[in-house]
Amino acid sequence: MEITISKDKFMKGLHLIQSIVEKRNTMPVLANALIRTSEGSIEIVATDLEVGIKETVEAKIKTEGAVTLSARKLFEIVKEIPTDELSLKKKDNNWIEISAGKSVFNMVGIDPEDFPSFPSYEDVEFMALEASVLKGMIEKTIIAVSGDETRYNLNGVFFEGVGDNRIRMVATDGHRLAVAEKAVDGQKINVSEKGHIIPRKGMQEFKKLIEEENGTVLLGFQDSRAILKVGKVVAIARLIEGEFPDYKPVIPVPGEYPVTINRVEFIKSLRRVSILSDEKTKGVKFKFSKEGLAVSTTNPGIGEAKEELDIKYEGNEVNAGFNARYVIEFLNVMEGETVTVNITDELSAALLRDGDSDDFISVVMPMRI
């Protein structure tokens, strides 16, 4: 194998896979990037067996072939070379020569035959989604994914179809619940009846890929995988096996008297008051009344804090305690000027809506303070 490639294009592809390559080195080849020629281009592939990424980059191919090299070291070398182009040439015993101007590097590789195969996705029926829509749904739900590995079916975002033209993402850690939903008119919702659980890391990588994308992206499911295509990049995430719990009974029925609060002022107030809250629980007391919302916390040995906010509310007085961090994280991913809160008593979960929209709702369970 012998190729010549643009430094910038090669570096962009190598940068994309840095968070994928295996750090724990359980299998040495997983710390490597697979580079193989393909019809006037090269494919850069990385996987940790849970998430895989493949990008196609234009290159001048002198001799066909494939190599695997340390993804991190190769990226560092390419980043520092002084020329606009570099060459890779495969030598005996999987040694690779990297040359750029007067610089020459020789790296030892691993036989590309030992690299895990990248699954075929030719028969997948993809849905075309606006990148901004998918990114927003991921941001709104990934914050509620559970980190408890014993509850593996909560370690990802649940993806399902709703009716003929809507998709929904759901995540929960048992203390809070996030539900994001969007219409995808004119699309066939290619999702199994029981839905799919996409792991947190897969969702994180999907979000990175579409971070600066302005057009449409393609999302599909195949057997035990979720597949995302963004231009010349393909990402595959292995789905979590098991059933996602029935989350619908957890969502409170909106009450007769909702609370309307300025979202930004609510965030600022919670941030200030929670400074003196318990570091572990972040417990804050909420007192809803027709006069306003009082937010307070008391922490023995440190101090106490209290603030009042103007709200629109016509119901009876309600006192309840919540984890301020949970509430703030939900408020941060909302987009409206106001947030609507529904709560009936101190033992009830709080239902938060992004203004009057039904595209995103979140539920926070109460806590004793």
C-alpha cells in the first residue's frame, strides 16, 4: 500500500475517531485506526466494539492495501508535520513509513486482518432527519440517561416511532425523565414496534458528528445496531438489549393550575441558591403560591439561602423539595422564554414543559429536605 493525502483532510478524519479508539487496551488492535484504500479514496475506521466510525477521504492511491496504526500517535504526527501533504507506504512486517518533506517516521502496525470488520449497511432503510432536530432531541434526553451499570436498560436513550410520522426519544435514571418528540413528515418511520435503546456513548458520538451539520442526516436500524450517515461519515452504535421500562405512567397529568416562570431567571436563581445546598443531593425547597415562588436551601454548618421569583399561578400553596441540578439541566436544554411547571403536592413529581410546547417534557421526582 502506498498513498499520498492532504494533511488537513487526513487530520480531520483522524480527529473524528479519537474518542472511539479503545483506551484500556483490552485488545491492542482497538487502539489502532484501520486505513484502507477504496476507489480513489481511503477509509479511516475505528471501533471499540460498541461504537464504530468510518470516514471516506480523498487520496492519491499508488498501491492498494490496508494498514492499522496507533490512532493517537498517527494523529499527533500528522498534526505536527510542516507540509500540506504526506505519504504512507507499507513495508515488511506491517511497518509503515510516513514521509512529509524532510520528515520521515516509521511506525509499527498490526495486521489489518486482525481488525474487527465494519458491518455492512447496504440493505438499511434510512430516515432523513434534519441535523438540528436530531441534535436537539439528543441534547434534551441524554442528560437523563442512567449511569448505574446494573440497570443496563437505562444506560441509553430509548428511540421509538409514534403514529405514522413522529419519532420520540426517552431517557430516565429513576429520579428524572426526559421525553423529546418531533414530527418527520413524509418519512417512513423505520423503527421496530418495541423501539430501540441506543447507548449513551453512541448518542454522544452521533451528537458530535452532527454538531456543525446544517442539512439532513440519515438514521437507520439494522438487527442490533443504530446507523447514522453524515456526508461521507458513517457511525454505528451497538444497541442495548432488553426492554425499556414503561415510562408513560410516570408522566403526571397536567393540573388545572400550571405555573409559568421566566426560564432564564429561574436558572439564575437556582444556581445562586444551590451554591449553599448539600453537595451530594443539591436539595432545594420550592414554595409555589399566588404571591410567587420562593426557592430556598439550608445546609447546617455552611448557611442558608432564599430567593423569590415572580410567577403566574392561581392554585393553592404547594411546598416541595427537588434536586436543583436536575431542574437546571432540564431548563438549560429548553428553548422557550418561559417554562411551565405542573405540581399538585409535596409528594408529586413535577412536570416541566418548554413553554406551551409538547415537543419536550421532563419529569423530576420530589425529595425530602
